[in-house]
Amino acid sequence: MNIQLDKTENTGNAVMTLSGDMTVEHAAELCSALKEAAEQQLDVDVQVEEIESVDMTFFQLMCSAHRTFTANDRQFVLKQGKNSLLSKGAASGFIRHKGCSRDKFHTCTMVMEN
Amino acid sequence: MSADVHQEVFIQEATELLQELEESLLELDDNREDMELVARVFRAMHTIKGSGAMFGFENIAALVHSIETSYDLVRNGKLGITKPMLDYSLKACDIIKEMLTDPAMKADSPLALEISAFFTETGGQAPAKKVHEPVSKEALLVRQNLTTFRITFKPSPEILLYGSNPELLVKEVAALGEASVSALTTHMPDLNSIEPEKCYTYWEIILTTDKSENDVRDVFIFVQDESEININIIDDFTGGGDNLKRIGEILLEKGDINNEDLTALMDERKLIGEVMVEKGLVSQDALDAALTEQQHVRQIREQKAAAENISSVRVPSEKLDFLVDLVGELVTVQARLSQIAVKENNQEMLKVAEEVERLVWELRDNTMSIRMLEIGSTFSKFKRLVRDLSAELGKEIELVTHGGETEIDKTVIEKLGDPLVHLIRNSIDHGIETPQERIAAGKEEKGHIILSANHSGDSVLIEISDDGKGIDKAAVLKKAKAKGLVSEGTELSDKDVFDLIFAPGFSTAEKVSSVSGRGVGMDVVRRNIEALRGTIDIASVQGKGTNITLKLPLTLAIIDGLLVVIDDQFFIIPLSIVNECIEFNEAAHRSSSGRRIIMVRNELIPYIHLRSFFNIQSEAPEIQQIVIIELDGRRVGFVVDSVVGDHQTVIKSLGKAFKDIECISGASVLGDGSVALIVDVQKIYTGIE
């Protein structure tokens, strides 16, 4: 798995780019990167590229990060590659019609983009 | 049934399965993670192997065994799909096809051995695992003992650390029938407290299956001690179609809400689920799961009802051909009956004749509709052609198909294969550029060929278009002049230039490849399409691409025709292109310039005398009829002695002795036994144009 966090000058935003295997073997690494981004009080856009494989640990981390950022009034938005990712998670049920009650920005990471 | 008959049935079914298999493999190439496709490939392999061994095709069973094992591993998440795997699987399909035609053929050809070695290396060494055979939705829905279960699976948070994968268990349960899976993340901690390798998710699976509760529990046998597993029956299909549970009832039953809160909310008359979420009584997750459950049960019930109403019978196509022949004979006899009834002026007999005529028309329409097939089955064959040829030529090409559901007579479909193969090969070889050329031309690296079909009146339009380099008109003209097809200085329209491509032996290809360029193709393509009473048109823009349109009749067996007479000879003009018939007095319409043009409601329409066209020597009557037809948006008149009326035309070929007669496309036998010739209007029209 490759994780890259790029901060945008002066805006307080960042883009996290993920690629490769998003499985339990790399869950700890991803978790650390997400915590680091959360500590910096940034709004984060996640871009997913070239997914080799994905499992439940990835969806759990996305959900956890989304809740953490939202609770701190920060945006955590899964942007590029979202639908393709969710179609891989659909067989295991990681897909939603609507975000949970905490999804005040309507950016749930498990709701398909139109 | 004798063994031979069983074997015959197997060959027929295996051929169909192979086609399905090839389609699934090609789809899998585009969506390698699609487990439904993997399951479809596995099922097809499994059936071919099992039935093959049963009916004496041990060679097939031997070849398929290791391939099936590999796909089983893919199904279980232990192996990923790779390109070589798909390539070898497709090659295996080709070998199986050969084995079906030659049961004595052994699975020991160099290619068969290479395939077996590849798959044995890939997956043959993996341990055998008890697997549940996925059941198709259609097959499942017609079963009698169906039950819908709600399975709640709350694994231990440490399940991943124990080496078990809850997702695989969920997928295995889902494979027992038709399932809707919800992963619930209600208790997901925030980033500060999450342990990334623990499981915080629990699942609700709504499963409709013919398996028992114990079968479902068996899936969780190795994790049941550390997990919470609840299995409840929520529908056993015994209560009729209108007793679906409401959202409130489902949530109450699951314990997500208590009875008092529910009753209080009922008074508010809002959508109960929304109210519950707003009030914080249930989570959005729980509501989503309940909605999924409600929708699942509703859909399954509707689909089950629909599936039970569908029944089909497999009939050999020869029997259908024979049925069409018989209907054709019946149409002829019916015409004779009607003629006799009119001649005798027998009122009773006229009534019967009319009744018979009505029934024969219905029978004809029904029989013809039975022979209609979706053209999609032909389209899917070309995906393989495009894949293989583009790889051979180092090009990247995607075939996109539209209108595969368009129906057309099976005889037309059977005869359409070769011309379409030729046209698609031309597009691949001459049309689409190499990736380097495309990039240089500012195009996307990948070329596209679009194959589409749609109905247009009583015809089907099939279009083959590509976004390649288009036809170089200057090169076509140069070649045509060099071959003496066009004289120097001749001005030709685009259509005329493109028509030159259909000249025998014409090719602008600089080199002959194994794919195309021998110049023996397009004239044969046009001849084949015309033999189907169809037309072919080319439009092309240099640098942008080429579009070829085939217009084909829906059927070749029986058409509605207009029966006309010249002297004592009957002719038939296809009714679908006839606009109108008007009285015609040659003397009154003869123009001073001698041009054959008639004014019909302020429109000048050219006409020709079929009498002189077919060289019938007798004198024309003073008052004749002119039949006005419309082709390609233009109207033209055919002058005949008289018009008899519409006629159900059973098309008979003219036989080898008359095969060179142009402008007559066939014949039909009339009620009195005399023969009517079917006029090839398109050819006459093209000739005079």
C-alpha cells in the first residue's frame, strides 16, 4: 500500500492518495496516517488509485476516520475511486443508502456517488 | 432414449454452455473482481466436467478438472484472476469445442497439456475444500421449499487475529441462495481508540434459500464459539403476497425498538423509519438494514411469482424449420381455398375460407415469432474475435454492443455471421490505428468498435462503426482508376466512391495480412447481404471513422406481398415498400421529352415499365396500374397491367438453374398452382438510379 498526504498551501486542506493493497496487512500503517492527518486539524480529501485488493479493515478505518473528522467539524471526503471501491465492498455489505446520524456533512464514505 | 441421443443432448447443452462460458470469461477480463462472474465460470466448468464424464467425454472432464479447481480457489478468495488464466481458459474453450465434434480426440495435444500444466501449477496443489454450489436466481426461485432467513453475525473483535476471515463466511452464506448483505458499523470507535486489526463490524444477511437453518449454521461452525449468531425465519412464502412486514414491525421483531416507543411514534404519521432515526431511537444503520430486508422479501416474492409463471420447452431447430415449411404450404392451400370459394360464389364456403384465412394469418405470425432470436448471441461471439485480433495486431480495441435484445429470424442470424466477421476484421485491420498512430492523431489510445442493432419497420438495422482513420477516398479513386473501374476525369459522389469498395477484387490495403486486405471480401459481403434481401451502406469521414449500415429483413420465409399481373405472368412486390397504386394511362402521361416521369400530387416520380424491363413481348392494355414504391426516401413507379391485391407470399428459392437471373429474388406458388415471381425491387432501383 502507498499512502501520500499532500497539504495544500494556506488552505488547511490536504489530499491523501492511496493505492495498492488495502488489506489487514497494511491496516496499522493506514491507521497511523489517518491519525496523523486528524491531529493536524486538516480537511482531507481521499483519492483512491489502482486498488489491488481491499478488505473490511479498510472500510472500518474509513468509517472511523469519517466519524473522528466530522466530530471535530472537519471534512473527510472519499472522492476519487469511491464507487469502484464500494462496488468491491458491496458483497460484504459495505455500502449504504444513506449516512449515519453523525454524518452531518453528508459525506459518508460508504454511500455511492451519483 | 439411446446413449447416442443422450450424447447429442450433452453436445447441444455443452455448446451453449461454452458460449456462456466464453462470454463470462471475456466479461471477467474487464471486471476481474466480479465474484458473480467467477461463480458463473465455475458453474459452467463444473457442469461441463460433470456431464462430460457422464456421457463418455472423459477427455473433456480431464482437461476441465484443473481449470475448475483454479476457479474454485478464486471463488474462495484464495487466488486472483490473471490475464494468462483467462487466455488459457479461452483456449481451453476452443479445445473443448473440437472435442465435442470429435469425442475420440485425447486431451494430450501440446496446447491441452500446456493448459493443464498451467492450471495445475496455479491451483491444482491447493487443498480441497467443501464448497457450496451457487444456484442461479432463476433456478432458486422456482423451488418449492424456500425460506427467507435473517442471519445476524456478530463476530468476536479478535476474529481476524485468530486467522478467520468473517467476510469469506458472509460471502459463503450469501452463496447459499439469494442474499442481501448489510455490514453494520454502529459501534465503530473513533481513530484514537480503534485497533485497526480488530473487527468492529457485524453483519445482517437476509437470505432466501432452499437450505435449512442447520446448513446456514454449518458455515459458522469454526467461529460459533467466539461469535454471536442469530438465525430467524422471516418469510416462508406461505402467507400470500400482501402480508409484507412494515419497517416498524421488523425493527420491533429485531429488538431495535420497543413496543411503547413504536406506538407513540405511530401517532406522528411520518415515515416511521425517518422518525425513529430523528428521535435517535434507532441508528441509520439499523433502518438501512430493515429497509434492505423489506425490499429483499418483496423482490424475491415478485420474482418467484414471475419465475413460476415462466416455462419453456427446448425444441430442435430443424423441427421449427419444418413447422415453418408446413405453415408455408398451409398458406398456399388456404389461398387456393379462398380462390375456389370466390369462383364458386358459395357463401358457406366463403365464410369458412375467411375463417381459415384468419387462423392461418395468426398461425403464421405465431410461428414466425417462435423463430425470432435475439441478435445478442451473435454479437457476443465478436468480443472474442476483437480481443484475439487486436492482440495479434498490437492494437487496443474495445467492442461496444447495443441492442443485443433486437429479435430477428434465426435463418437471417445464421447467415449474418460471416459478413459481420468480415466487416469487423476490416475495422480492426484497416480502420482502427495503432496506439502510437492514435496518440499522434490526438485520439484516445484505445480504439472503439460499436456494433448495434435496432428495428426499423419490418427491417433490422445493424451498424458497425469505428473511430479509426476512416476511408481514404483519394486512395480508393486512385486504385479504382488503376483497375479501370473508373475513367479519368469522372466526378463521383462520396456514396459512389464508397460503392467502389464493393467491386470484385478491390482492396486499397498496401499489404495482405492474415486478417484482411486480400480484396476478396467486400464484394462477397455485399452478395451475402443481398442474398438475405438486405442492403449495405458505407459512410466515412477521413480521420474520424467509418460507419457501415446493414438493413436486413426480419424474416426470409413468408412476407406480405402485392400481387400484380403483366400479360399472363404474376409478379410479387414486397408490400412493405409499396406506397400506393394509381391508374395509369400511358398516352395521357407521355411527355414531350420522352422522359418517363409522372406527376402525383405535385411530385414528379420517375417510373419504369416492368413489361419492357422483363422483355414481355405482348401489347400493354390501354389502362394500366402504376405501383409506387419508396426506397431510401425516394419514390419510383413500376408500371404493371393490373393489381390483384395483397398476398401472403411464401418465399421459394428459384433453384440452381435460375440462380443467375437478376432482379428476381425468388418465387411463390399461388392458390391455383401457378407461380408468381418476386421482384427484386432494390436491384432494379439501383440499376435505374
